[in-house]
Amino acid sequence: MSVAFIYPAVIDRRYREMNLEQFREYCLNKPCTTEGTPFGPDVLVFKVGGKMFALASLDEIPTTVNLKCDPDLALELRDRYEQVRPGYHMNKKHWNTIEIEAGIPDVEIRKMIDHSYELVAKKLSRRTGVNRR
């Protein structure tokens, strides 16, 4: 009698990759986030308070996104993941370009999005005194 290994019906989120639609949905669920295409129809831009925190290329394969990042963390992420590079067409000190469907776990990309959003929102709330929640 042989015993077959049974795979779980749901893959643990820590190991699942994020696709473009999931990326978009996660960004849009952030408080006060708007979406637009100021650079043309092939690039989605996500803003909080009129300031960019994420961009997603619609015509790149593999799918790439740009996220704002603390300079020290940006270097650490580039060392940790080959799918993270200096920001394409952005300030390379403060932005990373990430291949989201190329092996980085969903939970890690969510952390990167959260970090990017918080960097921008924190700066806005200091300037304006506005609470983003």
C-alpha cells in the first residue's frame, strides 16, 4: 500500500507570488489612494495625497513595478533578491524596480508596498497635519 503526499488546497501566502491584479488591488486598498495614467496608458500610477508611492508597467514581461524605499533598505532588498533593481527612470537611491511575478513571496511584496506608502504618507501628514486614515 502506497501513501500519496497530499498538497494543501490553499498555498501559504508566504510562498505565493503576487500578480499585477493583486498588486493593483492591494495598492488601491490603501487609505486615500488614487490611480491614474499620467505617463501614458502603459503605466499605472498610485498616489496618496497627490504623491506617487507605486508605479506598475502594464507592458513588461516579467511584470515590473516601482516602489519608493528608504535608501538603506533599498540596498538590502537588492542584495537579498535578484528581482529587485535600482528604480527604472526613477531616483535610484529612493526607488526600486521589482519583478513581482518572478519568485518574491506575496507577503514580502506587500511589505514593500506598505513601506513605500508609509514613506509618502508620513511625509504628507508632517507637512499638512492631515491624518490619512
